[in-house]
Amino acid sequence: MRAVPLIAVALAAGVVVGVLNTARSHQPPASSPDLAAAPAAVPDTPYGVGKAPFAHRASTSCSASACHGAGAVGKVGSEHSTWAREAVPAETSDPHAKAYSVLFNPVSVQMGKALGIKEPHKDARCLACHAVDSAKEPETRDQILSEGVGCGGCHGPADKWIAEHTLPSWQTRSNQSKWTEFGFVPTKNLVARTLNCATCHVGDGERDMNHDFIAAGHPRLAFESARFHFQPDYRKHWTEKGDARSFEVRLWVIGQAVTLRAAANLLHARATRAEKNDKDTPWPEFSGFSCYACHQKIGDPAIRGSACETKRPAGMPGWEVWSNTAVDIAARSCGLAFPGLSSPKLLEVEKLRTLMESKRSPAPATVAKQAKNAMAELDRWLAELQAAEDRGASSVSPDAPRVIANRLATNALSKDGKKLADHDWDALAANYLGAAAMYHADGGANAAKTWSEPLLRVRDSLRFPPVKAGVFNSPADLDQKKLNLIRDNFEFLRTRTGLPEGK
Amino acid sequence: MNLSARTVLLALAGVILGLAVALAASQFERPVVVDVPAHQPRKEDEATVAKRQPVGMSGCLAASCHGAPAEKVLNGERGDDCWQSSGSCWAAADPHTAAYSLLTDNPRRESKVKATEIMAKYSPGTKATDDARCLACHTNPALAHPALIPNANARVLREQGVSCEACHGNAGAWIQPHTAWKGDRKEVYEKTGMRPLYDIGERALACAGCHVGAPAEHGMPVRDMNHDMIAAGHPRLAFDFAEYQRRLPQHWQEKDRSRTTDKGVTRNEAKVWYIGRVAHAEAACKLLEDRAKRSENDPRTPWPEFAEFNCASCHHNLRLPEGDPDGVGADWRRSEKYLAGRPLGSPPWQTIWPMTFAPGIETPKRDKSPLAGMVLAMETPRPAKAKDAGAKANTTVAELAKLRRELVAQSDAEVENTSRAHFPKGAPRVPELDSASQLFFGLAALEYARGKPDADTVKKYRDGVAAFRSLDPNDKWSSTEKKWKNLMGALDALLLRPR
């Protein structure tokens, strides 16, 4: 009954707006109209980013047998036991538990020597990611350090929430309040979780594993959220919410957004330091570019991607090919992973790419500015994704993984489908890994048999040559023949994941 | 009396004082320096340069001028009449004849990559024969000025490739005077724009103009074959003046124009090599300065320009740190000896041994080489500012030019001794392609300085160099290990021979 006057008001308002619009329509609009106003509840930035201003606690605060240390690996109440390698000797454990101890091994010592770092286990640059370094009191600090990336590394500094999180009232708090007021990282929200992973696995303003480190022997960073969650040597101490298919699709989409956001953030930090002529900040920073853009064979024109439609100008390494390749597909497929969400337009991101690839080493100040714009754009998207996650694990349609895999296969190919869109190993790997995540989302070997074949072939072609003594740790044999094979199989994959005839 | 006695005394005192002053002055006088008769380039305005019109090779190749039968010259006989067949010799056998054709679809020499393939990536839609950057080195650079590109007459002349005037200078102003030399020959060269190629340092610079690169000057466009072109498929430049010159069909008789004699001379190849290295470094620094300057305003000129750096410093495959297949050490790139103060992860600037330090070779040390400051400016401050690097290049060019002129004036023996001092005594383990091939070229020059080597030795060198060129720099230390070891063996044998 009351709907009638409301409709009348709405109609009247519509007429007024329409008249106003007609009156204005002779003039171009001063700004583009907002097509769909974002719900007021979604902030511009996701929570869980940055550093919570609270103290860390040692993991012993968590590992009481009545809390998270019950000793039954894989069971609720035994999270710490599952995480720690000492508690239960097993072939797999959580690699984060070893993060600090690896700083003592010969490779780390050698690396330190090359970099002029006397003791890697005492150096702030190493500890930034290999441990949780925050306590002032020496004994507490040593204890927390020795745990590697312990509980607080991912869950946030526990000082303020350790008591609180056992109370029933904790369950009623919003994730936002858990983070802002207590410094607790709500890891069940995949956006908050992945953003937290990326601080180390990509880097941020305080954590920078750059080309100097890689030259000294540190492995490169190649974060792929969906893949990392299913590492064979990773012993999970929690179970995921929602069905397996939805989880994998959500995680992949979120992972793409987060990885690029972290890369833009790192670029911003580096550009800002370079702008101030910081002598320890190389510019351009090579680790921001695809490794194998430079570390590739030369001599034979056939291996320079002549038969590919790579868009970059010749001679220009690609900026963050790893995190840029599939993000547009993730943006396009946003609604598939989170029904109801619209796809973001990544215009600032595109501008940043153009800037980074149009002129080598553009002015750091220009880069810093554009990186910030791109980050803000990605943050708005991430805030939307985060809000959607908080509304509950979405349920994706059974068709979604196949559709996304199809888009990724298409993404790997040129417009006419006859060539590869980008011959860079990172680009090929990003498309492959996305498709592989979708394959698992679709039930893996049990359910998606039709596309396992091309996918496995792409994987085999992307594999580095076998590691014998002193031989390569890079795609040294990625030649035109292999590229052709990869192209053929991406096409094969596209066909296999395409809609059946007549649909 | 008294007055005259005083006058005499005063005069005497004056004389003594004067003598003392003169003596003291002579003590402080600078030691005798050799006057350098080498060519001193002078600043020329563009208008003067523009007046020197090109003539084209048909102006030189008349039978009574430089177009006589070249049989003798091609067989290695170079007498006083050598000049008569210089043009025919060039036309018959010189690789520079093919330079222009390489830009077309019908190259006269076999090449791995066609110009059209390169242009498809470098500048889609542009023909190489219309592009100033390509023409600048593939023909007479003076004909590659952007304003001359649409000119039909210029096109006809350009088709002659890197012909007479590309090296000797546009002949418009000197074609008459050079047929009947009168007065000071050196002065005519300077006034008319005929390049003083008799000065071995100037000659090396002329070659380096294309084989290394040069800024736009004297009516010529910029000559800069950069990383963008290499990425599009152009081969890299790996120049050694002495080696390249020896491989040319020599159409001239070496003469020392700084003396009055018109007789032919034999150049000392060690001197030629050493001066060539200095001129190479000079050209490289000059190009660097120009690149730095252009990068400030021209968005197409990148900075850092990757072609400034050693190719293999980036283009090498990545390895596991544990690997050390043949004792050279897969980890040599991280070794203290190789880095020698360069920050890890920062690419090394190009090797121009012995003007720069070269990995695996003891002399010169990184901080003692003539280019130590330049190398430091390019490798150590990160970000390496274009302005600072350019300024350093500018002062380095002046230092090198001075050194080059001094060397030209020095005796053969003197320069040969200087160059010999750089060579390792034993058998070095040179872990890297550029330093190894440059060492090879230097050794070859020393060998020739001893007199023309026998056919066997020549073959050994040529095989060595050919093997270097066919080596894949990426997996030299594993899959082509055996080949590499043989090469090092050849190098050992040469180094250990008595000198």
C-alpha cells in the first residue's frame, strides 16, 4: 500500500532529473556520471593492510594444549601442533616454521657474504620476512624470532586480542573491528589473508627483496595465491569455508588482485626512495621486471618471440608480467566468483603499465604517483571483494571454472588465435597456473578429464630443464619449437573448455 | 772614475743577476716534449660542412684515377702506385660495398636477419632505406641526414653503400686539390674536409663512428645502434679496430703524412691495436655522453641504455648456486674477484680492454684503468643519473683524445711495450666471452707486430675467433665446455710462446 506514494515520488523525481538532463544535454557533462553508485557500506580500502600498532606474543602463548596445541595434527584445537615441525615430526609441516632457521644454512651465509651482510639472522632486511621481529625485550625477541614466521606473522600481533578472542563477544565483532581495534588479521576473509601473505611474498614498504638479493642467490618471488594454498609440502592447520570449487575460484580472483596491488605498492615504495636519491635504492629496479626478459638466450632471432604477438616494444622488458598477465581476466570474471559483483575497470593500472613499458626508467616521481593511483583503484576493488567475502563464502556456478579457464587460454593467444599473445615465460606461466587452478576447481582429474591433456602439456613445456649439477634454474630451453607447442596446447585448451557446439 | 767604476759594477751585477734569473728559469722550464704532429680537429660551422657536397664513387673510379685494374692490390702487392687501383679494389672485394643492400630485400651478403624483419619490430611501417638511423651507418653518413632522405639524387648515391666518401669525407671541396697536391697537405685536408685517415688514431675514430657509434655532428645524423635495434634483430657491435682493418682488402699503402717522405711504411700492429682500443673507448664515451644528453628530452632515447652494458651480464641463464661444472665456477659472477667493488646485481658497463678492467685478466685493475672513473659512474651510483654519467663521459673523452694523440706521436717500440705490459703472463682463466675475445684480438695484434705469422698461426687465431663467435654465451660453461677448454688451450699456447 505504501509503495504507491513511493513510486510516485520516484517517478516525479525521475521526471525532474530527466528535465534537468535535457536542459544540460547541450553541454558535455562536467564529469562522467556514476553508473552504479557503490553501496555506502563498502569503504575505499580493504582492512588488514599495514602494520597494527600492537605488541607481538610468542607462539607459546597459543600452543597450550587446551588452546591450539592439543597435539593431534590436523584436528581443531591442534593448529599450533600442525603448524610446528618440532611437535610432530612428519614429512610435511608448515614451511613458515623454518623461515628463521634457513638464515643459518650455507646458502644464506654465502648470500650474506655476497651482500656484505655478516649475519643474515641478525639483519633487518632478512628478518623482515624470515621472522616476526618486533619485541624490544631481548629474550622475548629471541624467542619470537626463533619461531620463524610464527602465529603473529599471519594472525597479527596478539597482545591485544589474545584474551579477547577466547570470549563469546569476539564472535559478534566485525572483521573490520577485529583488525582496527585489536590488530587481529581475520584470515578467514580471503582478501585479508592474501593481502597479509603478499606483504612478504611480494613485498611492501618495509620488505624489499630486490635484484641485488636475487643476484646474491635468493630465489625470486613468484606469488600465486591459489597455487601456494595447495603446495605439496604445506600442512594446513585450518579448513576452508565453502565448497572446494568456490574456494579455488574465489582465491584465484582475489590472488590476482592482491598480487598486483602488492606489486604496485612495492613499486611505489621503491620509486619514492629513488626519488629521494637513496643510494641503496637501484633505479630502475630490475626485480620489478620479468626475470627471463633479460635472462634469456640471444643470438637466434627465432627465440626472441618473433612468432608471437608480444605487445611490448622490442628491447623493453615487461613490467611485472607475472602479476599483470591474468589480472584482467580475474577482473572480468569477478562476477563469476562473486555473483552480483561487477567487474572493475582497471584504467589506472593500464596507465601504470603503459608508463612502465613505454620508456625505460621513467622519472621515479611520475612512477610513484601513478603507482599510487593504480593501488587506490585496486584497493577499491579489493574492498568490494572483501565486503563480499564478509557477507559469506559465495557459491560459484559449476560452469565458472571452465569459463575462466577458457578465458585464460584465450588470453594466452593472440587476437586471431594464430600466435601467442606474449612469449614471456612469466606470462605463459600465469595463464597456465590460472587454468590449473580452474582445473582443480572443476574437480581435478576426476571431473575435468577433457582438458587435462593440453594443460599437462603446457606444464611440461614450461618446466625448467632438469637440474643437474650446475645446470639451469631458468627456462634455458624455451625456444620457438617449445613456444609453438605451448601455443598449440593453449588453443587445444581453449577448444576443450569452449562451449559445446550448438550452445 | 768612480762613476764609471760604479757603472761597470752595476752593469756586472745586472748581468750576473740576469744570468742567474735565466739559469733559474731554465731550471724550471718544462722538459722537452715531443711536438704532436697528429691531426687536430677544429670546430667547423654547419654552413661550411654543408658546402662540401658528395660526389659519389663514379667521380673516383675513372680508369686513370682510382679505377685501374686491382689485380696486384688484391694479391697483396702494394707499391707506390697502389692508389691507382684503390677504387677497383674496394668495388671488387670490400664488404662495405654491401652495406646499403643489407637494408633492402636483396642483400648482397648473407645475413641471418633481414632488414624487413628487424624493421617490423623496430619501427613498423618504416622501410630501413628511409630511416635515418639505419642509413647513418649503411651508407655515407653525410647522405643520411633526415633532410636528404627524400632527395632522389641522394638516394642514388646512398645505394653505393659505405663507399669512398663515407670514410674519406664528402669530396666536393677536395676532389680538385687532391689531384695536384700543392703546399701543406695537412692543411688541405683540414680546409676541405678530407678525413686525415693517415693518422691512425683519426682513422680508428672514423671507423668507430659506425662500428661503435657517434653523436650527430659535422652534418651527419646520430649514429646509435642501441638495445632496441639489437632486440629487433640487429647483430651487436663487437669492434676491434686492428682486427677489422686486417680483414679488409687493403686498398691503400700505409704512409706517414706527418713526415715529408712519401714512401710507404709498415705499421706496427701492436701500436695500431692499442691506439684502436683508445679510440674505441673515446668513441664509446662520446656516444654515452650523447645518449645521456638525448635521454633528457627525447622519450625514444632510453636511460639507462642497455646497449651500454655487457650483453652477457644480463643475457645469461640462471643457475643454481651449487653448480660448478668445470672449475671456472658457475658462481664466478658473484666472486669478489669478478665484482671487484661493483655492487652485486648491478650490470657491468661494457668491456673495452685494456681501457677498462676485464674479468679474468690481471691488468689493468678495476680502479687503475684509464676508464675507471667512467665505469664507476655507470655501475656504482644507483640510480646512475644520466647527467652525472654524461659529465664524466665528457671529461673522459678529452683525456682519451689527449692520450690517443700522444700515442700516435710515440715510436712503434714505445707503444708496443706499453701494450705488451697489459697481457697476462701465464694462462688466464677468462670466464667471460667479451674479455676473452678482446684478449684474443690483442694477442693476434702482438703476433702480427712480430711479423706476418705463418699460415698455421693465422688459422689458429681465425678458428679461435670463429669459435668464439659461434659460442652460445649462455651455456659456454656446460654444454660447450669441451669447445671452451680447447679454446683456452689455444690461448694458453699463444700466451706461453716467447715474445
